[in-house]
Amino acid sequence: MLPTAVSALRALAPHATRLIVTVPSAVQDVDLGLAEFNPQIVHVASARFTPSHYREALDLLAPVRDEIDEVVLTGDGWLGPLDSFDELLARMDAVPGDGWQAAEIAGALDASFDDQGHPLVAMPWTWFVARRTLLDSAAWQRFWAGQERMPLPAEHERLIAPRLIDAGLRIEYAFTADRYPTANAPVHVADLLIEDGYPFVDRGFLAWYPTYLDRHGIIGKDILDAAVARGLNKDAALGALARVVAPRTLNANAGLLEILPQKSVVPGSDTSGLRIAAVVYARDLPEFEHLCGKLGNLPAGFDLIVTTTDGRKAARIERFVESRTLGYARLDVRVTPSRKGRDMADFFVGCHDLLLDRDYDVIVKVHARKHVEKTLNVVRYFTRYQTENLLASREYVQNVLGLFARKPQLGVVFPPTMHIGYSILGSGWGGGQYRTSAVRLLRKLGIHVPLENVSPLSPYGGMWMCRPQAVAALAELRLGYRDYTSAGPVKGLARAQERIIAHVAGGSGFYTQTVLTPAHAAISHTAIDYKVDQLFSTTTGYPADVIPLIQRAGRMSGRGIFGLSRMYLTLNRPMLAALAAPFYRLAYTAIGIAKLGRRGLRETQRRINNRRGGF
């Protein structure tokens, strides 16, 4: 049960004499969440909301219909109320008629993006009031009796008032469509409605396909800010939304990127009450010594926990740290097995006690290890990007930690996906292999936060700040180092864990934010601006129209004629593409073997030259 729904019912309770709650089968904890309201709970078979749930609730009222003045059909599809219901209810009580709806929705349904993981689904209605005369009418009975033969369930809230009006009944709107520049005002210009006294924020738009909001110029952050000005607890709302919206989608639609100053402290960033620990995986000692310069930007009094691979390194780490003035209160160097899983295994296994004991408010997770497969420039930028966007300066660190101090439901903070020198964007699931492991892991944890289709919002690179309770579920699995080897139950466990950090936090009711320094924001935005411009250079129209077409053609899976021809067949001749698929796989396998062979010959030649004194 979403906490926002409970607070909304608390505001509604004084206006109602009876509460009936329909509960889809996927909801488990409703009894605990609603116990204070003494509701009549109706468990329904479907896993998601459908308008037929209202009919089941109305059937329960049939024996006492003569005792009812009004029935309100609503649900947990909105955030609020903003300020209170009082003004709206008092205004509409004075309006005669058979019923009324909060806002008129006169436009067509918004687009559905099923293949992108954003299908159009029926949301609980915002607010429809049926008075006694409407409950007794034949038109009301016909509407519910013929509901299954109506268009899509998502249309029913839009259609009920016009159909009843066509049947001769008087249905009023508290906010009519003709007052606004769009026919679907509750989501397209929600800020204007809110400024006019509308007490609801439709939460469904925050789960929409972000490029569709981009297409229509809908800025979710502006809508939330308008609601905050009318009393919405944004932090609590985001914590509730994190349970049901994919993290990357929520991050984009709610504008959860913070660009924080490096040389000044944001007002309200008082971190004096935070208990902080820095957990450092130190496999490479020169890199660790360099990292210590950044750790000194943490507020004085933090605890420093360092994990490394052997006793000699541990002794050197202790001597080095003790010779520096870093401002830590306690140093704890732990020697852990040198196995696969690296910093992730050390964090969730070697330091699981830090996540479970709850002695800290915020944990800073960073690492110092070599990157043997990358060029010097890429390694240098990776290190800068990861460490500076978390630990750039004393003022910057205080600003990041201040986010945790001000926002109780903020669970994890890390930089956005790095895209300079890396090709993670578009392939964050590693061709799907990590997504399969992530699904297994989340199922084991009992977490139902939606997964992204393309790339998850993730701290690629393995550095972040978090509340221990936001990610404690991964420590509660009591994994061992052996689980991170190829013999473990989850393939690629470390990379799968890295990719579901935000999902695990969301499952516990904590949302995720991304952060950048002004310098890195300038570097990142200008680079991605140019790359996106190039990527769209052969297309026309809005990304919301172009991206589904490109994705329908599938991955290029290689350069040249093989990739292009396969995409053409997938898009235009799907049956032929299915028949040709085995031959494409053979061709790609042969090309891969040839590449490995050439690489092996080059390496052999290099070694021979080295023996001869060559370079």
C-alpha cells in the first residue's frame, strides 16, 4: 500500500461515513496500511486496477443504497490532496445535478509505448461523485452492465461523464476543459490546474515514456514544484513513486538530477547530525593514496573502513592513512578474499554489518583499483568523473550530504551514466545477460519495482552514497564470496547488483537522485548534445516517434552489410528475418573467431619481438 494513499485517505476520512477499498491480488500489505480507517476490504482477482473494481464495490452498496447521499469513486492514482478537499467539496456541494467529476478530460487517449516498457494502462479514477439520483438511474446501471463492451479500460474515466450526459443526466465538472489550452489538462498542464485550486496530482504521468513528455513539453519537475507550493510533501511522494516506477523513468520525468556548487554551501545543508562512514575497496595502493585526497573532503569525524586483498597491503594502508590528516574518527582495515566480485563483494559481504547494524546515516562507497583494459585518458576521466561528482570539495560534499539531511526518503546518490570513453548508454544490461540475473535477484528479494528495457539507472563504476537501510536488502541475503564466482547461483552477480541498486532502494520506499558538479555538467552536456545531434542526423520528427521505429528494427549487431540487412529484414520482412537468424548467428560467430585469431597473432608477434629486443 503506497504511503501517499494512506495520507490521502486520512484527509478524506472526515468527509466519508463508509470506506470500501478494492485490493488487487498483487498488493500484500493493505490491511496494515488501512487498519486505522476500519475499511471494508474487497480482494479482487486481477493484479492491476480495472474499472470493474468499482462495480464490485458498488454491488456491496446495493442493499443500503437508499441510505446513501453520494458515492465517490477514486483511488491511489493521484498524490495529494494539495491543501485540502474542503474548498472543492464546498464549491461542488452548491452545484445542483446528478453527479460531478473533478476535471473534464475531453481529448483522446495518450499514446501507448508497449515495446518500450511504457504501455498505456488504466489508472484508478481521480474523482467522480455519483449522487442518489444518479445511483437510481437506468443510465447508471447500463453504464456498469455494459462496461466490458466499452473501449480500453484506460478510457472509462474519460467516457463516463459524456455517456451519462448523453443519457439526459446532469453531470458537472469542477474544472472544465475549455478553461485550459489542452483537452487533457490534468496531465498536460497540471501546473495550471493546481494554481487554480485543483487538489490532485496525477501520478501516472511520472511513469510515462519520458520521450513522450519531451514531445509535449511536459516538465514533471515544474508540476511537482507547483504542487509543493500547495502543500505536497515531495520527498514522501517520490519515496512512494520509487516503489512503482522504474528508476530511470522517475529520474527523467521528475528531474532528479542535482547540479551542486563546489565552492559554496547550499542553504539548509546542515550535516552536523549525520553519522557517516566511508567504505573503500583498495586493491591498488597508488590509486588509494590518490583517493585519500578526496576522502579528506568528508566532514570531520567520519569512520573509514578500508577493504583490501592481503595483510601486507593492509599494513601499508594503515601506515599511510595514519600519516595523513584526513579527519576520520576511526580506521578499520579489513582483509578480504581476493575473488571475483571485487568491490561489490567486499561491500555486501565483507561489510554487510555496516548495512545491517544501522550505526550510520550515510555510507560513502568508493574504490581504488586499476583499469587494465582502458586507455590512459579514459582511466583518468573515469576516476575524475566518479570521485569528483561525489567528493569534489568540502563544500560540494556538504551539499551532497545535505540532500540526505533534507530528504528522509532519499536513498541513493550517484553520478549519471558516464558516456565519455564508455559505450554504456543503450547497452546497460550488457546485451540482456545482466537483466536476466537482475530479474532473478529481485524476485529472490521480493522486489517488484519495474525494470528498464534499455539501461537501468545505475552507479556504473561502483561508487555512490546511500542510506544503509536503502540497500540493506542485498546484505540481508547473507551472500558469500563464492557466490560471486562463476559457480555462483546468479551469473555476473556483482554487475547485476550494481545495476539494481536503485531498484532495491525503491523496493524499500527510497528514491534515487543523480548529482554532478558544474564542471562535469558542462563537459557531459556538451558532449552528449553533439552525440545525440549526430545520432538523429538521418531521422526526422520527434524522438518519441523515431525511437520506437529504430528499436523495432532491433540491434545492429555489427557493422556493415550484415547488421544493416538484418535490421531491414526485421523491420520489413519479420518472417524472413526469423528464417535467416541462424545464418546471421553463424556469420557473427565466424567473424568473432577471425577477430580473436588476428588478436592472438598480434599478441604472439609482440612477444616474439620483445624477446628479440624489439618494442
